[in-house]
Amino acid sequence: MSPLEPAHRVPPSATRRQRGIGLVQALLLVVLIGAAVVAGATLLRSSIPADQAARQEQALRWADEALVAYAAANARLPCPVSSPTASATACVAPGEKGWLPVRALEAVHPGGAGPGTPLRYVVYRGSGDSDLAVASNAFSPHTWERVAHNLDPINGLDFCAKLASAARETIAAFQANRANTFDADGTPLNVAFGLIAAGPTPGDGGGRFDGVNQQTSAVFAAPSQRADSAYDDRTHAREFGSLAETLGCGHVDPANPDGLALAAVDMLGLALDVSDEVTEQHEGNKEDTALAVAMATVSTVFAGINVALAAASIANSVSTLATAVSQLATATATCAIPPFVACGLIPPYTAAVIAAKVAIGLATGATVLATAAIVPTATALDKTIEAYNMAQQPLAGATVDLGAATERTCIAAEGGMVSVEADANGNLIPRDPPVFRPGLRQERDATAAELATLRTQIAERRARVALLEQIPSVELIEYPPPPIRRTGESDADFAAREQEWRNSRIDQETMLQAKLEAIRQAKQAQFDAEAAADFANNARRELATMQDSVNRLSADVALCDASPPADRTGQARCAHMRRALLGMTTCDANVLTAEQVRDRLCLPWKQEDLATAVARSNAANAEFNRLERIAVDLPVPPIKPYMNNSGIYAGRWDCLILGFCNPLIIPNQAENDERDTYAKLVYSLIGMEVSLREKEDELAEEELAYQNARAQCETLRALNPGADGGGTQQPPMWAGASAIMQAANCRGATGAITPVDCRSPP
């Protein structure tokens, strides 16, 4: 080996092997990098549809929110426009899809900036009041004769009416040339509006959208349609009911669309209509309430006049009208103050005033609405006399003495000194010096005291009856003395006599228990018989009153026929009386009100009721006589002179001749016979327990009435702080019926278009 030759020489074959391994490693690295690139591209490509779907949904959601806001601000939806950048006035023809007017919607959307992608859009455009893209006066409150009040402001109330009109139109028949899509089952249905967001792949004919979405017709694909190779659009539909609920219209029944907001303002319109009739009908009220006084025990006799009189005397010292008028005064006084929330309370409070006290229904109720006449409402007179007195009062001015109203309402609740009271004819007279008039609180306390006394009496009576029924008897049976052993008597003989004595006691106790049970049955039958007799007597009175009412009404109708009135009020009154007479004599359910049918306020029905009541009374009386005869005839053991007051009647023939002063039952015992027989004790206990239940119900009603009146007192005090009832006051926010109506209509349901006459509260 040469000295210059390396000590360790690498063979050529090894060099080649090292060079080969490096090439393989490089190729492997290239393959790995390529696989990673392919995998990353694949993953990136797979995320594109998910991101696109999210962007589509975000755009549709933005557009839906913007359209709802636009409808709330403008009382209509925008029309579809001819291009994505066109102005809001460049509308396509009704029945066609167009583009969403993004510029107009950006101004009302809370978030401002648009969706970033053009959207197709179609809106329901029916004829007249069912065209949702046109703002028009589609709603006006109505009079009782269905004549519109024709108030001008166009606002959310009108759009609510348009939604209801369009919904009713599509329920009647599917409208193919107006905004429509399909439900999950493929059934076509009309909608308020539809939105379409294009998918990432081109659509039909090279356009952005797929299938029917690319066409100009009013139909668009169902929101439930799934994406596939030929369809990647996404759609959104707003149905009429959903849009109405979002805007606060209150549509709740798709089969019968209506709006709570519309109904509330419509009722306010009816109240205004009634107010307009007050002066014309006031004189008629005087005549009608005079007739109502004679008919006070027949509730709601006239279907047309709607006389709302109670059949019984008033149980409270204040009428319900004071409460209702106070509520109406509060709601009316605050109605015209933004946000006008109290306007919605005026219709139900007006209805309460009408139903509670006014004998001629709407006419006299309108007197209360228009004049806030609360003067005669805090007296404790019969409701009919109060209604009569109200009708005789002249129409007051437009102001209301809130101080006096507060004082009367609070006295009605808590009691207090009054300087004016009503006489027997309902006329207000001064009291000098003032006198204390109890209120609902005093009546409640008096009833509570009566209830406590009654409970004590019942407890004593129950204890006395239990003592008389006790076995072994300590109060009634005169037991024979126990046997005494005789001289030389064997144990067996004495035991036999002692057993005989015990058996005698058992026989006497068994005999007494049978007697007492028979007496209890007889006394319950007597109570039932007397209740049936009272029911029959009440039926006689109702029939007599009904007959008298029919006779009076017949005479008035005959007078109308003989001399037909020329004025509108007289004609209406005669028509009402004819209808009432028809219902009272024929029992026609189409003429009578539901309450009159329930209370059987018809002459033939009252005749039937009397016949039924008399038959029931006769049967109950016969049953009582039968059971009392059984109770009297049953044997009785020797009875002690148990009655505490038996000596008072020592001169009666049954005591002197028969020695009959300690019976358990006296047949047909008179009410003034105070002997406490077992039968009378049981009978009185039955009656007292019935009275207890009635008194408990009475106390509960009086407590509720007191709490309601107390709440109204506090409400009036809060409304009129510091008032002492010393003079007429007119709150600065007070508005007349017409102004209240205008304020409610200007406010609308979802935000008004504000014309000149709605820029400030009336």
C-alpha cells in the first residue's frame, strides 16, 4: 500500500448505495408534501359550502329584520325593485319578484349596513286593502251602525287591517299570482313576503338563482327545500300571522284573522258613537227609566234597550257604578299622555259603567262617558232608583269634580260624614248637620260580627243535640232502677234479673235511636218542603212581575203603533220595545239575549216554572207529612222531663190533660211554640247551618267589594292629590271623547306616519 493511499478506503459500491438512499428520501419528501397540499385543498374546498350557507342565512336574517322595521315605520312593506342598486321607487309590476331595496332598508335597520349580497324579494300585493306594499287608510273605527268614523292618519293600525284582509283573502282561495311558496308537504301557500339568497354555483340560464327563484313570477322555492347538485339557494318566508304578531297586531287565529289592537280602538269608536247620541236620547232615558223602576225585579227584560237592573235589593251601601266611573275617569285622564297606554282601558271601563248601573244600556252609559257624572253613584239606594235618578239629572258640562268624586268613593269604601244624601225618590237633599254614613267596611264588619254570633249559637245548639242523642242516655231516658238482691235469693236468680234489667236498657236505647233518626228525617223533609214552598212563592212573584211588565210594554207598543214618533230617538225606542215584547211573549232565543235565556225571562217560561215549582212543593210537603207521621207513631221509651222551658206552658191543654209536656216531637209545632223539643232543635240546627254557609258567602263578597272600593279610593287620591272635594277641577291632560279617539288612532299599533294633526297630543 502506498503511503499516500488513505488508510480506510470506501468501496465504490458503498458510495453508490449512499447516493441511492438520498434520492429515495427526496422522493418520499416530495410525495408527503404533495399529499399535504392535496389534503389542505380538499379541506379548504369542503368548508366553502358551510361558510356560504352561513352567509346566506345571515343575509336573510338581516333582510327580515329590516323589512319588519320598515313596515313598523311606514305602515307598509317596500315594493320589490328592478335591480339591486335601484331606488325604492323603481318597483317591478305587482305579482313579480324583484330585488330587495337595500338602500331604503339600511335607513331603518338597527344595524345599518346591508347584507353584502343582492337578494331576490317578493311581496303580497292583492287588490285594495290587501296590497301590503301600499300605505292606505284601511282601518277606521266604526259606529254601532257599522259606519266608519273616517279618521285620516295612516299608521300601524291600517297595516294590521291590511294583513288581516290579505290573510282572509288567501284563506278563501290560493292566489297564484301573489307572493307564494310551498309548505313542507309541497302544498302551495301565500305569504306576506319572501326572500331568496343565491348559492355559490350559477343557477338556471347562467343566472345567480336556481329554478323558480330565477323566474320573475311571484313563486319561490320552499324554505324547507334541501340543497343538492342542482339547487343551493336559500329562501325565507314570512306568513301573515307571524308578521302580525311581530308588529303587535294581535292576530291569534289564522282561520279568522283579526287584531286585538283593532278591536280595542274599534270599541273606543263605539264609545264615541254613544257619546254623540247622549243629548238626543237623554229625554228618552227619563221615560224608559220610569218604566224600568216598575220592572226592577226582572233582570235585563228588554233585549234592545239592555236594561241592566238587578233582581234583588243592593247588598252594599255603594253602587258598582262609582267604581266603574272612577276607573273610566283615571283611564280617560291619562289616555292622551304618551305612550297612550291607558287608551286601551277606556273600552272595558266604559262597558263596566254601562253594565253596572245604567238601565238603558248604552244611552245612559254614554251620559257617564261624556259628562263623567258621578254625583248619584255613592248612595245606598236600589240600583233601579239610582238609574232613574241619573236619567232625570240634566246633562253636565265637560268638567269633572275629582275632589268630590274621590270623597264619595272613599266614604263609600271606609264610611264617613256626608252632607248630601238621596231621599226615597232618589233626589239629592242636603243634611245639616252632616251625618255618618257607613261604608263597605262597616257592612263587612257587621256581617263578620253576625257570622261570629251565628257560629257560637250553632256550637251551642250542636252541643245540646249531641247531649240529647248520647247513648247511654243521660238526658232523655228514664231508666228503671237497677235490681237489688232479695233476701235468700240465689246468685243465679239475681244474675237473671240483673241481665233482664240490662236488656231492658238496651231495648230502650234502641227504641230511642230509631225514634231520633225518624225525627231527623222528618225535620230535614220539613226544611226541604218549606224551601220548595218559598221557591213556588218566588215563581208566583216572578210571573206576576213578568205579566205586569208585558202588560205595560204592550200598552207602550200600542201607543207607538197608534202614534208613530217622527224623531229618531222615539223610533229607536219603539223598535226596541217591539223587539222586547216579542222576546218576552214568544221566548224566541234569536230575540232574547243569552242572559235572558239563562234566566228564563219570558212569559211562557215563567208560567212553566210556576207549574214545576208548585208540583215540587206539593210533593215535598206530602213527603214531610209522611215522614212526620212515621216519627210521631214510633214507640218511645220513658222520657225524662228534659225540656228546660217546659214549665212555661203549664196551662196548655196537652200538659193538663195528657201530661204531654216532654215529648221528642210535637206534630205541626208552631213557630211561636218555644218548647225545645228534640225535633225543633234539629230543625233549627238545619236552618242555622244553611244560614252559616250563606253568611260566609256574603262576607266573602263584601270583603271583595270593600277591597275593590278601597283600591279605587286610593287610585283617585293618587290621581288628584290634595283634593278636598271643594270645587270643580279639570286636569290639564283631560281630553274629550273625540280627542281621545284621535289620539288612539294617531298612535297606531306599530308606529304611526305622523300627519300634521298628530304631531302633538290633542
